Amino acid sequence: MNVGLPRVVIIGGGFGGLFAARALRKSPVTVTLLDRAQHHLFQPLLYQVATGILSEGQISAPLRQVLRRHRNVECEMAEVTGIDAERRLVHARRPLGETIEVGYDYLIVGAGVRQSYFGHDEFARLAPGMKTISDALMIRRRVLAAFEMAELAKSPREQQHWLTFALVGAGPTGVELAGQIRELATKTLRDEFRKIRPEDARVLLFDGGDAPLASFGSRLSDIATQSLLDLGVELHMNSRVTDIDMNGVTVETKDGTSVRYDVGVALWTAGVGAPPVAAAIAEATGAKTDRAGRIQVRDDLTIPGHPEIYVVGDLMSLRKLPGVAEVAMQSGYYAGRRIGRDVGGQPMGGRFRYLDLGSAAYISRGRAVLSVGPVRLGGFAGWLGWLLIHIAFLTGYRNRIGAILTWWLAFTRDSRRERAFTVTQVGLVADVYDEFAQSGAGGGRPGGAPDQEKH
């Protein structure tokens, strides 16, 4: 990489960071992309990894491979912890705990968001969310293992305990995951067990609102509601989960009544919040944040008072734009192009304008809902639209072709080939960014006990 050129540091290799790096390909700058995992992930399809349709490799791609032809881009595996806005330094931590500082002339923050438990972080261990590959594989393990535990149960009551799944949140993730667990139970697994009937599995979907997919509008919400009921999903709207433990969930209904549900597997599909780095950046720059902790930016995506710092994707708070892939793509590309023009001495252009390319949610085979501008599609037409959008957004031709072939098998033969799951946790650390404890015989696992699931 050329020394002496302006240095652009990009935090995060999601759609925002990736499209920013691509936009800077021909600009006279050096680019350092910092990401804690060094792979690009298509999060909207994580639920298909969790339910055995797709492999994790089909919805992800190594950042180094994706950007291998971008000679001015350097990828580094590190977790950003904060910045020094005055000295223009990014503070980060490498695997095993080493701390580093990376200087910048321009900074693009695309760190994304994480699951929010609305002040009940203690629920995370019992009801995992779904934001990373690790999350999806954990959910796959818990869902498939629940059927195995039901097969080993000594009583009908114990069987039903393991065959009851609770999902908290009826947005796109909750609706898609609920539908897929029911399809897994009623189609893929129905002839594979000898002591249980997988199709007897109950899927309970809880949400504090009036209907699932409320953001899609009443018409598509009604279509989704009927599709879920046809699948056998039990809808519990106007219900707020107040407690989760090893044996079930406690729910408060609209009239204030507290109801207890015996549940074998609880999953969290509600709400997002900013990661800790957002608060650190806000404190360093004096930026304001919204209720979810996302950083408020100007119309050009910069932090007020810091024209060299851009915030893109899910982490930016601007004009109530949704946290979807299209916003991240367009904002990342905009930030990259704007920096390129500035370095080249060209006019930087006007404010960021978002082109709504639509939102879609998959419910079951042949059933989805799609919202594109004034167009509202449900059923098979919505499913075709969902299919085209997701094929287009997957990164890499190999992933697209692989997904098409896998979907063809899954949709025509009820086949889910990605159903392997681990029964042990491997490694000496719970998280690669924990400091490695040089301990005596037997080693150690900083951050938790040997069997603790940390993500």
C-alpha cells in the first residue's frame, strides 16, 4: 500500500463497510478495514442456517477474498473499542487481547447493531438472538437437540416440554424463524423419529404489538398472520415476556394477567441496540444518540463537528431510515464516493438520498410478503419477489448458485442437508478477543466456565 496517501479506516465488514471499500477502489487513498470476524455476512438468511437449509458458507464470504482485487484495501482482524477524535486514532483489540492504535484521515463507522434485550441482558444466555454465524449455529443446536431430547423423554409431559418453542418478537426474523421451525417439524423431520411425532411441536410467537410484521402494513400483516396460523404457529400478540428461565417463559398479557408457559427452547427475535463502540464514539465526538444508542448524523452522514467521520448502515440514526441491507449498501457507497471526491478535489455532492428497494419476509415454501414502494405482494408472488431480492443481494456468484441449488432441493424434496450440530464447545477461550490467561495444567477459559456459551 502507498505511504503518504490519505488513510481511510472502515470499521465493520457488513454491507456498509464493504460498499464503502468498493467505492474507494480507484481513489488515491489507502484503506484499512477493521472487522472482528473478517467475513462478510448476509444476516437476513441466518434463520435458514439455524434451521438447516443453508450452510454458513453460503451466506458469508471472506473479506480478503471479496476485496482481493482492491489493491488499496488492507483487511485486519480486530475489534474496535473506541476512538480518539482529536488525535484521529482508532483504538482496537486484536485476538488474544493485544491493543493497537490505527491512525486515520477519514473514518467510516459501519459496526452494525446487536441484539437488544430491553434492559434484561440476563435473558441472553437462555434465549439467544440471531445476529452472527455463532448465534445461528447455537440456535440450530438448540432446536435440533430439542427433538432429540424429546425422543429420549420418559413421559408425554417431558416430550411436550422439549417440543415447545417460544419466540419473542414478531418482526421479520421472528416470523421467518417461527415458520421454518414449523416446516422443519411437519415436513423434514416427520418420518425420522420413532417415539415422538415432530409435527406435534408447538411454536409460540410472542409480541407486544397487535399483529406480526406490523411495519409491512395491515394488508401484508394480515396475509402473514393467516399464513402463520395455517402453518400451526400459535400467535400471542399484545403479550410482553417478563421472565425467562430454564423451564419456560412468563408473559404479561394486555390486561395485566401473568401467564406461565412450559417451554423447552426460547429464542429472542425482538429489538436491536447499538454495540458498546457506538457509545465510545459518541462520547469521543460529542455526538447525540437515539434511544437504541445509534449515532445521530447530518444529511451527509457525518457526525456534527467532525466532517471526517461518517456513520453508515444500521448504526446511523437519520430520518427514521430502517435498519435493512439496502440502507447499509447505499449509505456505505455514498460515504466512500464522497471521500473519493473530496480527496480528488471534486465537489462532494448533496445530501444522502435513500432509494427504497423494498422489504420482504419469508414465511414458508411458496409464501412470503414483499413491500416495494406502493407495491404489496403476498403468497406465491411475494415468494418469487423474495427469492429474486435475496439472490441479488448474496455476495459472490458461488454463493448465489449454491443457494439456488440448495433452495431447489429444499423446496421440492423437503430436504435440509445442513443439520449437523456440535455437542461440545471447542477451544481455550470463550471469545477470541478475551485476553488469553496463561494458566497452569488444564489451561483456562477467560470469560466463563468451559461449557459457557458466549457470543
